[in-house]
Amino acid sequence: MELGHTIPLQKFLRIQPPPYGTDSRLFFCWELHRITLQSSDTLAAVNAGNRFAVVLCGMDGSAWKHYREHFLEGLEQAMESEGYGREEIRAYLEQAGGIRVTKTHGRRSVAGLNQMDNCLWKIPALVKKGSCSSLSTVMR
């Protein structure tokens, strides 16, 4: 599974620019970005192939140290909330393979991040203060 990091996220995490992704199956690629949502630090992830979005609100310093694990947990919760069973989720994660940090997967998938960001401004209160909460949506 390739996690494409935006340049602002790379700078925030203080990581060197990662390599370009090599997986042509965008269904297993995600674009990650850091935003502020309702005054809370938030990890936003959008699937590069279908724009399914996972949003993790209330990320603190310790959560950012383990953002990959939090992303996977959020992804599993999001898939469950959309009606996928444990076997289907396990199969997706197995086919996706281990996590590889990459650059984003092009303009189209980054446009999905922008569309998700615009969508979030229309949703009423999401964030429970003092906890990391997740939200999933499929943008149409």
C-alpha cells in the first residue's frame, strides 16, 4: 500500500522527500495530508483510485508519531462503517501489501484531497475534544 504524502505533510513530519510510487493499481494507493479542522490537527487520506476518504480528527504529537498505524485503524473502521466485513477488509489489506511512503500520485488524486477538504467545511461538528475520532465518506 502506497501512502503518498503531500509536501506540507512531508515538512510537518520532517521527512526527506520520498520516492515516486511504483504501484499502478491506484485502488491500493492513498494520498495523505495534514489539515486543521475545527481547530484540531487532522490527518486526511483519500484513495487515489476512487476518492474514498478517511479523516482522523484530533491528532496530537504522540498520534503523529504513529500516524501510519492510526491511518490503518481508521481505514478499517471506515470500511466497517461502509458495510465491509472483516474478511473483505483483511483481503484488501493483504492485497495492498505493506506500507510504503511515496510522493503523491499525480494531479488527479491530489484534486481528490482538495475536493475532500471542501466537503469537510460543509459537515457540522465532528470533533470530540480530547480524543482522536474518525470519519469516512465517499465523495461523489
